[in-house]
Amino acid sequence: MILEIIHTVVLVGMVSTAVLSLRSRDLLVSTVLLAAMSLLLSLEFYLLQAPDVAIAEAGIGAGIYTAVYIIAITKTNRWEDERQGS
């Protein structure tokens, strides 16, 4: 029973961070929320007794993808900078 509650909380957290990421107007906030969703996904994989998949998801999904997205965001102009300039 307690495991079902934990699964439900993790899945609700994943869906809520994904929706918040889609609704966010700031790319950096969206990237951090997607990283949080990826960490919750790796926790779900661990709870489903797939620790190798959980480690891969945490390392690649939350680590490498987030770093690549943040580097890409820093190489572009942010909309906050464009609004201040006009």
C-alpha cells in the first residue's frame, strides 16, 4: 500500500513538473524543471527495481541534457535582455 502511494506521488510530481516546464516563459526555468522531472523519472525506475536504467536516466537525462540545454541557452539572447533594450 505504501509503495503505491510513493509511486503515485512520484508520478504526480513528474506530470506537474512537465506541465510547469511547458507553461514557463523562461527557458532556464523550463530546463531546471525538466531536470527535476528527469530525476523523478530515475526515482521511478529505481522504485520499479531497474537501478541500471535509473542510473542511466539520472546521468544522461538530468546531467548531460541539462548541461547541453543550459549551454545552448547561454549562447542565445534571452527575451528579458531584448525587452530591456527596447
